[in-house]
Amino acid sequence: MEYMRMLGVATLQTRVVMLVDLDYFFAQVEERRNPSIRDKPVVVCVYSGRTEESGVVSTANYIARRFGVRSGMPIILAKKRLKGVEAVFLPVDHDYYEEVSERVTTILRGNADDFERVGIDEAYLEVSRRVEGDFGRAAALAQLIKGEVRDREGLTCSVGVGPNKVVAKIAADAKKPDGLTVVRPGEVVPFLSPLPADSLIGVGKKTAERLEALGVKTIGDLANYDVQRLIECFGKSLGTYLHNASNGIDDEPVQERGEAESISRIATLKEDTLDLRGIIEVTDRLCKEIHESLVQRGLSFKSVGIVAVMKDLSIRTRSRTLESPTDDVGVLRGAVKELFERFLGESEIEARRVGVRVSGLVKGMETQRRLTSFF
């Protein structure tokens, strides 16, 4: 027991955390989908629908950013800044971005001891055990992850490696795009100190303004500021956090924020079709991806669903439930095939996109294979 206790302490002293951030994600995915726009300013927008120019910028590639285009900027202002430039403005395609994100998530989970997705384009990976607290090995692992994401999905990502989540997040932002920054425990204070105070997670515009009024401009200034005074100004919770984070102290674990209620994948067909064989070729691949995610997370499913986006852009769904949870990919493929057989027999409109969804997720893996419909 004493040995295990000491091992636990050693593990805490050599904690290694990564933050993987997909670079300018929405715009980069659009560049991948249409390589002809890679050398142009690309702006992905949330349109309000009132006029052709009403709404805001969601994401811009780095070429557009050189013209001063930023997230949250009104579209009309972005167009003014890109006047006379051959720029590309596109609407957000959340379903497609989520599809790509889920595949990247599968890659990241497979390289982590513990995993925490914090957004469609960001995730924390605890890798302490697999690299045995060695930051050199962690850097090599980060390069492997970057290579796998690039080779399998055609995307770049920036990775920060540090002794905790706070440091890993700031490290990931240090070199973009396609960067890798490793901050070892002994390097934390000199790395953080010169950075602006608003580099810390949780320090927004208003908090930064209040800090500046106190004479605090950098993280180093904040680290040296009296903690009791911070608590008086910001309250116990935020004041303590600001003191600890500015000193590179963070013991928040990397952990799932609640299990997902479902896992889904969707793909665009090569051509609009009602041909079962062509559709099953696509859905078999989607089933394989879903199964990989289930196995990595130790989950079984109880319900199987399909979705079809038709040529007229209408959306059709069908579902089937299992008598008992299972993680069997054969059961999944069989259920999907039967659901599409029934659906295609009833449809006269060709399908454009098809998807697979599993739900009723539970921990543990069983292999009962009896199916029962719940239409």
C-alpha cells in the first residue's frame, strides 16, 4: 500500500496534459472540402437571414485575418475589409463540421489515458501514464497525433503540452497554426509571466479591465499580486483561481463532461441514389467508425437509427431498438442494412446524404443480438 501511495504521489508530480486545438476549424474544413479556395481569404459566417449581409463571422482563415477579419465581426464589415479581394464567404455547415470533429475525436481518444472534449475543435488529453511523466515522450506523442490527424483528415492542429490544463491551454495558443509548444514543470513560471493577463482561461474583457485598474497587466503581475486582495476584489472562487492559475497551479482533472447520449456519423454519397448496395458501402464505414468510438469508451448501445437527407433536402429517419445492449459491429451493420432496405422500398426520392446513429448508451459491453422493432 505504501508503494502504491508513493507511486500515486510520483504520478501527480509528473502529470502531463495536452490541449489539441484544430486550427481555424470551420474554415480549414471548407478548404479541405474545396481545395481551390485554399489560397484565398475564407470567411465562414452565421447569416441571420434578414439580408444577404446580415449576421456575423464565425471563423476566418489566416489569409482573411491578415485583412483584419475576426470572429464575431459583422459580415458587412468583413466584406468592407476584403473589398477588392477575391474572398470566399460561406455559411456554417454544422452537421458536416460535427462529422469531421467526431472522426478527429476518435483519433484523440485512442491516444489518451483520459479525454475531455471542450468544444467541436478542442480537447484535453491526459497522457501521464502512457508517457510515464516524460515530457520528451509527450512531445513525440504530440507529433504522432498531429501526423495522424493530418494524414487521416487532412487537417492541421496546434498542441500545447504542460503539467496541467491551464498551462496546456496557453501553450496550445502560443504557436498557431500547426504549432507544438511543450512547457515542462520547471519552465511554467518563465513561460507564463510575460504573457497578458487575459491569456488565462476565464479572464475576459471586463475582468482584464478590472485587473489593469489594479496595475495588473501580465500573468506575472497577477502571480505577484496579494491573494487576499484578489479575493476581496473578485470573490473567493475567482480570486483564488486567478492566484493559482497565474502561478501555474491547477489540479482540475481531465474527464468527460457527462457521457454522450448518442454517437452518430453522416456522409455525403458520391451521387444521389436509391441503390442499397452503394448506400451500404458508405454506412458500413460509418458503422466501423462508431464501433471504434464505442470500444474506446467502453460503451454499448441499445438503439440504432438511420438518417437520410434526400435530394429535395428533406430529412427522413428510421429507428430500431435492441432487446439488450451490445457493442457488436455485426449487429449494428445488420440493423442499419435492414432499416435502409425498408426505407428505400418506401421512398421515391433519391438520397443525397446518409447517416447512422446509436443511442441508449451504457457502460459495459454485452453481445446479445436479438432485435425488436419499436416503431
